[in-house]
Amino acid sequence: MSARLPVHIDPIRFADTCRSIEGSMPLLGMDRLANSLSSADSSVEIALDFGLGERGFRIMDLSIRGSLQLVCQRCLGTVDWPLTINSVVALVRTEAQIERLPDHYEPLLVEPQPMQLMAIVEDEILLALPVVAFHPEEQCQLAHAIDNRPLPKEEEPRQFAALAQLKDQLKKR
Ligand SMILES: [Zn+2]
């Protein structure tokens, strides 16, 4: 793993010089993502390779890996959600360029000033999030509670039987 990640990047210059950056990025500080997280106390591993792609577009080959802790919308507990993002992002400067992109390129409108790396990564994670997060049924507290509601039918007769037995004993006295 490389040294610290830069706070700001100049994507166009990075592409022209074929730079690569990789490292561990904490989720803490990603304010837009925070709403969907049950805990931001983890990091994602990122790897970005800049260079030239099809049709002369400058590209950023991006990989993000990690595990997010989302909020289950059924029981409000924590869902561990594995995150794997692999995408090729074309660095464009105008909206018009977006129309000429090959289909498998995702556009990133590059600003003239250096861009915040964390915001770029956060955008990618937000795009990859599920619309609603749920535990699998067998792990969800609430689904579990519904499936195993009290009143197990077997126990009722047994309780009544015990009561009847007690009554019998009282009568015999
Ligand atoms: Zn749940």
C-alpha cells in the first residue's frame, strides 16, 4: 500500500502523466454518505490508474473495495455490505464531450481547479449503494421476530395440561 493519498488531484494532468494512486481512505468526513451508514468507522481501499483511453479520452480506471455498514430498513440494525466498484471514468471538460463517450465509460466533468479526491470517491460509492438496505431474512432481527412470534402452538396444550393436573391435585385434597 502506498503512502498517504493526496487530498486534491488534478485529473487531467494525472492522465497526461499516467499517474497511479492507491491507498486506504477513511469514510469519516464523507458527509453525504454518512446518512446511509450505521457507522463511518471504517475505510475503503482505492486504486486509481490515470491514462489515455479510447477515442483519445483521458480516463481514470477506478477500483474501490471495502465493507460498508448500512442501516437495515426493516429492523434498523447494521448490515455489513461488501463494496466492490470497478469502473472506467472518462475525464471530460464539457457536456458536449459526454455525448461522444463510448458506452462503457462513465463521465466525470472535470473542474478547472484541483478536485477533492474524497468527493470523487464518495460520488462513486453513492452511485453504487443499494436503494434500500436489508438484512437477509434469516439474519434480520425484525423478520426473525415476525417468523418466531410467541404463541408456539405446541406449548399451549402443555400449559393447559399442567393447569388441569394442578386442578386435579387440588380437588383430591
Ligand atoms: Zn434487519
